[in-house]
Amino acid sequence: MIKFLNIKKQDKHLKKKIFTNIKKVIEKNDFILGNFVNKFEKTFANFCGAKYAISCANGTDALTIALKILNLPKDSEVIIPAMTYCSTAFAVINAGLKPVLIDISELEPTISVKKLKNTITSKTKVIMPVHLYGSVADLNKIKKIIKDKNIYLIDDCSQAHGAYYNKKRVGTLADISCFSLYPGKNLGAYGDAGIITTNSRVFFNKIRNFRNLGSTIKFIHTQIGFNSRLDTIQATILIEKLKLLDKYNKQRAQIAKYYDDNILNQKITKLKYSKGSVYHQYVILVENRNKLMNLFNKNNIQFGFHYPKSINQLDSLKKIFKKKNFKNAEYLAKKCFSIPIEPTLSRKEIHKIVKVLNSF
């Protein structure tokens, strides 16, 4: 079986060090916001090139907290892409704000900058691009559009750990950047986890306070916050896994290059990824998805769909959005097929995947 994701294989050389660190945590009774958490936050900030990093319980909380600490009016609008994971939209709603959808670019997984100007209103307070599949949105063009408009830029980096944009890593390019550290991410914990980066001391203090029940000093709660803290055991794991992130991202890029050059089947459409992408997913578009599913199953190759519904098509959100047609996002949802880009894939496995796709 060619696995879609093989965390066990990725982490086999880290096992001994991780278990040693977990033992230290247990011996010290240092379970919540402990020394390893502080170390991970500083290490991740340095990795991104950001001044500050604040860990939290998961990626959804990271987005929600980033929005909550801005203290925006309740009718404020947050522009998000119509193709993303549901958490992006849920975070906006849970923050008491209004999500406004914008389509993605044709055959690209990120926000359509061309459509942004006409989507912004007097109530727009935040643009939240998502670096979907590890492909980075065109942040400079977005910044140019919102310049002098008193609009915040919060980017969802949940699939883009270590990605570059104009020679800078994501996590430093917006007012606030939010990462999920879910196990299946390019950098993933052994459970739920998240982290937020910023270069603003003001935002850093607000986020750090809010994620810990409105407290930075024990028993002093200056606001009603979230209980959204990273546990120390997850921090020990993430410290070790971060050491391999660049290596694995490079391997993902090499696999993607092979796919780009060798998938020649005219029935398959390949997406355009940004320069500096970290290829969290490699997504192709096919007309007869069921046929390809059967072919992959027959050849013992795992696959996925990212994502089978656009945000406006989700059952829980259908009633919220007046506009129902987001052509590019809906087309991607209907035709998407994610193939393995696991960094530990062997050359033989990669060749087999390409051979099966070209025979489709």
C-alpha cells in the first residue's frame, strides 16, 4: 500500500529523543505552558523570522483568537476564500464577525486578487487569505489594495509551514499569522496544537493573555479569554519535528517537480502553485473522479479530496451566504483529487503513482 501520509516513517529517527523529552516533562510535572512550550515558541518564531510566537490549542483557536483580540464591531466583515477548510469560516463566525467569501483564481488554490477590490466594503475590517495546499497567496498585491484602508491582514498558514514568499517565510508577512499543528500538517504534533506569529508587541501581549483565560499572572484575569493552551508534551514533540521541516519540505518540492514533469495524461489538469510552495497537498483535477478512485484502489494507492465542498456549499453555512456561485472554488471542489506527496515516498512509489495516472 502506498500511503497518503506516513507519520510513523517520517518520525522514526526522532522517536528516542521525543520519548526522552516526554520523560523529562513527566518527571518535572511541567504539563501546561511549561519550559518546553516557551522553547518551542521561541524556536518557531526564529524559524519564521518573526519577533513573537504564541502557542495555543489548535489552528481554529489560532484564527479565532487573532480576530477576537482586534475588538472589532460586531457587524465587521472578514473576507475569506470560498475554497478552504471549514475552520477558516467557523473562526470568523465564532469571533462574532461576518465572513464574506471571495472566489479563488482559476486553476490556483488561493484568493483571487483581481476580485478583491470589488469585494471590499466600508465594513471590511480583515482580509484573511489562506495559503491552501502550501501555495502562498499574492500578499504584496493584497497589501497594495488595502493600503490606507484601515484593514488588517491575517493569513491562515495552516498548510504552509516554512513556505516562502519573495524570499521571506510566511509567518512574518501579515499583521498576524495563524498555523495549525494538526498531526497531518507539514509540521504536526501528536494531537491538536496551534501557534500564532506576529511582529507586533501589542498583539503579542493581547494574544498571550487571551489564550490563557485572560491571564498572564496566576489568578489575575484581565479579560474573558479562551482556555487554549499548548500542553508541554506536544511542545517537546514539535521542537524535534521542526528540525526536519526544511528537509521534508524540500523533498515534497522534489516530488512535486517530478509530478509536474511526468504526469502527461491530457485528462488530468494540474494546478498552479506559488514559487516557494511547500506542497502540503498535490491536487490534480479530473473529470471522472470515481474512475480514478477505483484505479487507485485497485493499485493500492491512497488518495484524498481537498476539499469536496466549497465553503458556500457546506450544510452548516449554506444559509449564511447570499451569493451562491463561486465558479472556480466550486469547480475545484467537484474535480479535485489529492495524490500522495508524503516526503518519505520511495522513488519506486512515485514512479508507480505517475504510471497509474498516465494510464487513466
